Amino acid sequence: MKRKKKWLSWFALLLLIIIFPEKGLAYRPSALLLDLTRVDPEQKAWQSVWAAGFGVVFPLSRNLAFFLNFSRWGFEISSRDSRLLGGRLTLSPLSSGLYVLILPRKSISPLISLGGGYFFSQYRFNREDIITIPEIIRINKKIKGNFSWQTGAGLRIQLFRRASLWLHLERYQTSLDVETTIVDLNLGTIKKKESFKFTPLLYRLGLQLNL
């Protein structure tokens, strides 16, 4: 709990930096970033999805920029995944970090990114797919959110003075905790916890609009 509060405080501090920049950085315009992303979960029985996101970019220097981004991914989970039941898993990553532009004066510049954030999760499974066993009167599964890291590389293409196109390849790394609760007439309440790595690959197309 303390760790989660520490991360939320860190996000709040970064937001204050964006809204109330230091006097020496005030001449650099912040920007709105809209993106369309192909998310490849690289998990068996999970389908790749398209997702939209938005965020802000705040230049710290000519080569360095801070970003804050939010998106929402909805996965249809097949019953072939032994850890989960068939249903829908929605993951909402809130992430922040730094972009480094290699050639900031050029109209086309390579970039690298490094950041971290938190995955919020919501899981709904199809109860009709559960095999009916007389002794089992209830079964429930929950997936908890977790902190994550991300790295990436790509290109920034200057279209106009106030607009840029981003082509970005990113890798997220986190783990998801699955909690299963079974109420059995003979054995009582059984609780089981397990976790698995979640390392999706993102193909991101973004549009940056300077404010």
C-alpha cells in the first residue's frame, strides 16, 4: 500500500511540473499526444487488439521530453488459457517517462524511451462456460493491477511547425496476479493465488500537437 501511494505521489509531482513549469522552461511549449496502437500480448489464447490513447509531452531540453500517457486495452480471453476463464480482460495502463531525441534539429529524428507506470485491470468471465459440479456452488477470479516498466525506440517526423508524427515500438513488462476463490460444499472456501509475466509488444502511431 505504501509503495502504491509513493508511485501516485510521483505521478502527482510530475503533473505539477507540467502545469507549473519552471521559469527557465516556460518558453518551451507542451504538447498533446494522440495515438493509435496495435497491442500484441504474446500470450496464448489472447487476441491482439487495436487501442486508442492520449497523453501530454513536455520538453525539458532540446533532446529530452517528459511524457504522461493513458490508454485502454480490451482483450477477449479464450477458454484455452488454463489460468483464466473465457471472458474479457480490460487493462488500462497509466505510464510516464522520458523521450530522448537523437537528432532534435532534424525533421526526422530517431528516439528512445524509458518509463514506468501502473496497470489498472478489470476482468469479467463467462460464467456459463464453467463446468457445473454439484459440490462447487461458487467460483470467482480476479486479476490485480501492478506496476510496470517500458522501453522503446522509434522515429519522430516533423510534419508542420506544430504537428509531428510518431512511429514507436515499445515493450512493456509487468506481472499480473490472479486470485481464484472456490466455494465447495465439502472442502469449504479454497483460495489460490498465482502470477504470470505480461510483456506485450506495442506498435504505436502517434500525432503530437504543440499547444
